[in-house]
Amino acid sequence: MSNEISKFSDPGLPEHVHRKTDTDPKAEKRAEQQVAILFVLSAFFTVLTIYSYIFIKTNTFIFLPIMGDTNAHQFFLGIGLAGSLLFIGFGAVHWAKQLMPDTEVVAMRHEMRSEDVDREDFVQTVKERAGTAGLGRRSLIKRSLGLAVGLIGLTPLVMLRDLGPLPRKQLNTTSWTKGTRLVTDPGNRPIHVNDLEVGAVAQVLPELPTGTERTLENIGTDAVLLIRLRPEDFQLDSERLSWTHEGIIAFSKICSHMGCAVALYEQQTKHLLCPCHQSTFDVTRAAKVIFGPAARPLPQLAITVDSQGYLVAQQGFTEPIGPSFWERSS
């Protein structure tokens, strides 16, 4: 018996099976229409995306089975963007499988980078074969593809709307003004000077005029912490001391580092702590930073009492609250 292993014969390529669109003009036309329909559907969903972004209000909700109450702005924005990309993908795949040239090509192995001559030949071949794909003679597909791709390209341009308008002085101001009452959060109950004991802490917001709706943006900029100490505990200059009332001092709750909520108070050390990055502020020294990455003290709100003994603001904040921004002057 011979130990030699006989070589396998080259089986060659399997017999080419023509697609129906290769032999039947009606099937080819039908496939072309199907591709065009998919591209038009993509364009429709792109228009839905742009419409949702511009015309559907962000606070509009609709009821959907299983999902319940759903934000309509976000829902149609997501459905539109997903549909536009999905159908243009379906159309491209269907076009490639049914209408583009279907021939077998043997590609010989070569080094990872082809020689310059081969690369030039490739570019020339691509240019020559572009016509073979049938784009030039399939005007229906060409127009519908142009519509779908053109509208998708328009979508990010429309979303540039989010870059404006410029904030101008919005980052420098809050809802606090002279005479604004401090109210509890939650509850919206005015705070009397006798409501706070020494060592007590309360989160407060400015009282808004009747009929004015409080928004998340308001809460995110207006939140203030009230802390009551013994007056002799303060180490403040005369101006800062005049901003307190009977040992009650008020600071913005928004950390001057990254805008987190400064929510922890150590009663023994009289320190405020931001839980995000551990910035620590000394209440007795006008919230001076004693540890952590924050670069500025928490802005202090000047407070006093009205004729009924309820706490009110002497004025608004004298500096912007929260983290740094380009236009900040201090």
C-alpha cells in the first residue's frame, strides 16, 4: 500500500445561478420599483424626524400600549431617525442583491498593500465599473436615492438649531430678587425665622408669582441651602455678616466645580460636602473651599426678614452660580 497522499483535484467554481432579475425584465423593473419605494420611505422618516424636532413640543406626551405615557417629541424623533437609516439600508441591500452585477471574480492573495500600479488600476476600474452598476440608466433609483441621502444629510444641519440662541445673561441670573420669600422644597411653605433651630438645614427655593410654573431649569439654578449656626461661630467680614440673620446663612446648593448638588452637611465640623467629587466648603467662612477640586466658594445669598418675620432675600446673587463658563467674569 502506498503511503503517498493523492492531491485533491481542483473542483472549480460552482455553476453560476442567474437571478430572476437577470433573465426577466418584468422582475428587474419590479425590483427597481421596490428599491425606489424603500428610498422614498427613508425620505419620509427623515421628514418626520425634522418635523418632530421643530414642531412637536418637548413637553407633549401621548399614550402608547405597553409603553404607557410617552414623550411624543422623543418618540417620533427616535422613530424618524431609525426609520430613515433603516430603509436606506434596506434599499441599498435590495439593490445590491437584485440589480447590481452578479458575477464571480477570483481575487488572488497578495501583500496587504498593493503596488502603486495596482492601486491606480483599481481606481480606474472603479470609475469604469460605476456605470456597470446601473446607476446611470436607473433614473428612478438614482432620484429616490438622492432624495433619501440628501434629506439625511439635512438632518444634522437642522439640529444645529440647538446651538442657539446664545445664553446672553441667562447664566448670570436666577429667580432670586430683592424681597423674594424663601419657601420650602418640597412644600412651597414660607419659612419663619423661628422655624430653624441651631444646626438645622433646609433646602429652599424662591417663591414664584401666582400662576408661574416652576421648571426643572429653575430648580437647577435657584436651589439654596439654609443653615443656622450660633452667630458667634461665624468668621465673616462685616458685609458677609450683614447677609445673615440671627445665625441663619444661605448658600447656593449648586457646586462651583461641576454643578452637582451640595447635599451633605456635617453638623460637628460645620462643613458642606459635594458627594460627586468631595469638594468641601466651610460654612463659618462663607463656604470657603477647604478640600477638593472646586475653585470658588459657594455663592452666598443675602437674606433678612419681612414685617411678618418670614425670611426673604435682600437681593439676588451677586455672582453667577454653578461651574465656570466662557463668559463668566469672576
